[in-house]
Amino acid sequence: MKAILLAGGRGTRISEYIGDVPKCSLDIGGRSLIRHTVELFQRNNIEVIIVVGYKADIIKDLLCDLDVTYYFNPFYSMTNSIASLWFSRNELHDEDMIIANADVYFEQNMLDKLLGSKHEQTLLMDSNSELDYLFFCNDNQLIGHGKDLKEYSGEYVGIAKIKKIFLAKFVERLDELIKEQNHDFWWENVLYSFINEITIHVVDVSGLFWSEIDVIEDYQRILEFRRHTDFGYQVPTLL
């Protein structure tokens, strides 16, 4: 199995607090978020690919001793994550794939949930959260999605798995969306485009801790969790 981490974005909503660095490079207690995620995957024998863009050298320096494959999105300031995924499309062919946004903190228990899914496509959702991007589901099938849904089932986590049997269709649709100049789409729009054609499966991770870093409160929530779960945890001096 492989995992693609999308780490090309700038993170403008939190930049006034963290300075001129990628969100995934933030210290979460003795190591960066991106290193935490890469090491988690590697402990599970999952090959890691990272698509970088903004301040790519910072990320590479943090992972310089780890076995990681990199792709670069030179248009990171003008495109969204679908473009970053497109630059790594040659990886999408021979193995089951995890695709994740690199600014999401999660642990082994959530990865186990994802790995346990037998469906051709699986998106993770938290039915106890409604902070950002929402899903509406029926019997674990994705029906609707968006930031302003009036009826919803939970919040999208930012992590998905695609089995290799579906990758050819997935890459074909990815190419179509890029050729149509949809460079401002999220990578998940590739899966969303299949909603009326096939069943897109959703797994609820309610009760497990995770957090996407969009605003400073998200980062503080991760630090608070780490403080109470890691012996000897030291709060980064940034805060």
C-alpha cells in the first residue's frame, strides 16, 4: 500500500500566528506534524509519497532521514489540491492508495479504521463534528457535501482510501477534471464527481481524536491532546 500526503498549500488563515512555514511543519511535541504522519504510515509498512509546493525545503529538511518520495507542484499558489495530486498521478496505478491532507493530525486508531474498510473507495467522517466541510450520508453512502449543508451527517476528516481496482477510473476522472481547467478543485472532487454513478462509502470515526489545522484553535487543540496523552510533553514555545 502507498500513501500520498498533499503538503503543497500555504495555509493563509493561520499564517499570522505561525509565520512563514507550512502548517504540516508545526511542532506537535518533539517532532513535526508531517513527521508524525510519515512515521505512522511507515510503521504500518505503507510507502509514503509527499506532494510539496510552498516552502518545500522546510518539509524535506524535517524528513531528511526518512525514505520518502517527493513530487513538486510549481503552481501551488494558484491551484488547489487536485493539481498537487495530478502531479503525483504516476503513483496511482498498482497498489491500494491512501490520500490524505498533510495538515490533519490522526493516530493509529483512525488509520486502523481506514485500513479495515473493504470498499473500493472510503472517506472518513466524524459524526460528532460540524466545524468545516460537511457530509450528508445515507446508510454510510455519501449523498451530499459542502460547507453550508442544512442537513448533514458529520464533518469530513481529510483522509481517504482508494483500492487499486478503482484507480484506473479515478485517474481517468482526475485527468478529465484537470483538462477542463478545474485547477481550483480539492482532490476529493474527483471522488465527489462519482456520487451519482457509484456508491461512495463513508466510515464514521466518531470518538477518535483528530484535527485538521486550519486556524490557531485547531493547533492548540492538538497541543492540548498531546499534553494529556504523551508523558513529558512540552508545549512548543510558539504559543
